[in-house]
Amino acid sequence: MVNNPQKPKHIILTSHSHRASTKRIPIEWGAADPQARGPVIGSPRSLAYRNVIGTHAGSYGVYRALAVASGVLDPAHRADLTNTSPVVHIGPYPSWSDPSKIVSLDPLGGLVSEVFSDMASEDYDILPTIAITKAHINIPELQSEIDAGRIVADGTLLKADGSLVVTKAAIDPVWYLPGIAQRLDIEEADLRRVLFQQTGGMFPELVTRPDLQVFLPPIGGTTVYIVGDINTVADPTVPLAVRVHDECNGSDVFGSDICTCRPYLVHGIEVCIQTAQEGGAGVIVYCRKEGRALGEVTKFLVYNARKRQEGGDRADAYFLRTECVAGVQDMRFQELMPDVLHWLGITKIDRLVSMSQMKYNAITHSGIEVVKRVPIPPDLIPADAQVEIEAKKASGYYSEDGVRDGDDLAQVKGRDY
């Protein structure tokens, strides 16, 4: 146990007590030279050098505070980042220096120990916001697909026991506020004001520090799973499959059958495997946006409302019941989603494993070409999820246009769309 730090004699109401500090390093978002761009410094250990609003680790920053308050963590602890650098390098790509392409993550976030090595003194506490490693993942359905002959265990990428070799990256959110505002077509001042108001005044710097343009929001991040040769992901001449998947704990982890989330996720992994085995690569982007970013409590409330309404769970009331509870159907803001694809250097997707119009429009409007969209095979849709599918069809939520005709790319062994 670490002794509790001495209690301060007064409380500082903002996290930036030195508003006019000459030590603060400016961030020139989109600058190609890392030294000109500058590091993201959000650690409370570097108060005089902090150049962002908020703190590292998203929502987990609160747990750090609990650890410090309870005495189990020394607030002066400095992370020892020896041997933590990425096991493979991603980028830099032209999109990294285009401030319109990436506004919700720091493209340099995994390279801070390299590109800012000259700032490794005790005065600075520059922490990574991206970590890249390699692993095996084992999903039971893959073994079933191998047994059925729909995918093939090659012994290198996909092992006989169904384990899959992947490169994976964890990404914490880093918001460039002027870029976020532009992406959403709103005024930056309005964005700052509403963020301040709707977080209960948690971040006063949003409205008092217009000179700070970067915000580390207290939200979940994104995980990327790359199947196959990572060096081909950014090559538009090599086939690429992509599944962008928004978190659904009930289905993804516990197998709830009221939606198609886990079946579609597994299907996306299958398509990524096949594409990689053909000499290309596959990318699964897993975003922490539970319940269309409405949260799991809201989602379960909607489940109850749908099941208990007159006539039972009906497609015509699927989105209506969500609106009644949450006031809106969806808060995922897919406009920000393509940033991770641009971080990977992607300019063309041959197989987008998604039927969502919102995802498709966000990706294509950001300048990435989509050749074909791959729908979920009908035999993978759970019986209780038919309401979801019918509701999405009726609302125009997704489209199968251009998916089937002549779609030789969208073939997975044993299934023909």
C-alpha cells in the first residue's frame, strides 16, 4: 500500500492552474512533422506542460482517481514504457497529415516513445494513446466453420483448433475539437458549450480555454483486429475485407439472440480470414458504442418496452420504442468512425461486411472506395432477431443494392449470397 498523499490546503477548480504558462507545447493538428505537430500531454503529473482538456485512459481515468484516493497508487508514479513499443509499425500515411481525415484519435499515439524521445525527461509525462500487439483469438464458431468446410485451417493464419493469429491495436479517443465541429457541421463554440453542459460542467476548460483544442473524452475507445499481412492493408491493389462493429455485450459476449450482432461479427471474421488466405487482409474495427451509444441500461429498457407493448415485439415499433425512451434512435455518430480506417491508410475496401447505410455513407463520404457490401447470410439470423432485420429493412437502415449481382468477392465457402 502507498501512503495517501498529503491533502491540499485548497481546491483548484480547473485542471489548468497556469493559464498563461509559457511551458505549454502547442499542438498543430495535422502537421506532417511530429516535432511541429507536438505531443499530446494529458497526464496530471505534468500540470505545467498539459496541452489538452481531460486526462488519459478515457473512462478509466476515474478508476485511477479511486486508486490514488484510496492509497493504492502513488500519484507520482511514472509509467515505465520499456519494451512496450508497437510490435509492428503502422504508418505514417498521407491521411495522418490531413487534419480533415483524422479528428477523433491521435495518429502518433502509438509512436510517442520514438517521435518524442527528446522529451523523455522527468518534466514531461507523454503517454501512448495507441498500443499494438500480436495475439491468438479463439472463437468457437470458427471451429464449427472449419468442420463444415466453410473456412480452411491453413496452419499458419488459422490453426486446426480454430485459433486465429491477429495483430491488434487498442486506441483511446483523442478529439481535435475544431475538426470534430467541422465534421458534424456545427460551430466549435457550440460544441464546447454543449459538451460542458451535458457533462454536468465536468470540464470547465471546454468553455474557458479556447486555446486548448484537443480533448481526451471520458468514453470507451476502439480495438482493431487485423487478419493477414498488415503491410497490405493500405495497398489498394490487394483485396481487403472490413467489418466495423459497434459493441453489443449481450450478443457479442453472452450470445443473446434478440439481435444479429455476434453472428454478424463472426461472419465478418470469416470473410476477413478468407480474404487474408487469398493474399489480402481483413480488418475488424470494434467500437465501444454499446446500444447504439445509448448505453446498455437504455437498451434493456427498450427491450422491455418492445416486448410488453400491445401486439408484442413488432418491426413497425422497433425504432419508435427506442426514441420514446432515449429521444433519438441512434447516437453513434458514424461520421467519426472512418478516422480509424484512415489511420490504417485504407483507401479502398473490397468487401465491407455491413448492410448499414450510415456506416457505408460515412466511409464513402470520407473518400474511401467501397467495392462490395456483404450482408449477413439468412441462416445466421437468430429467430428472435427477425424483428430487428425487418425493422431495419422497412426504415431504410440498410441496403443490399449491389451486393449480389456478379459479386464473386462475397463468396464464403458453403454460402452464396
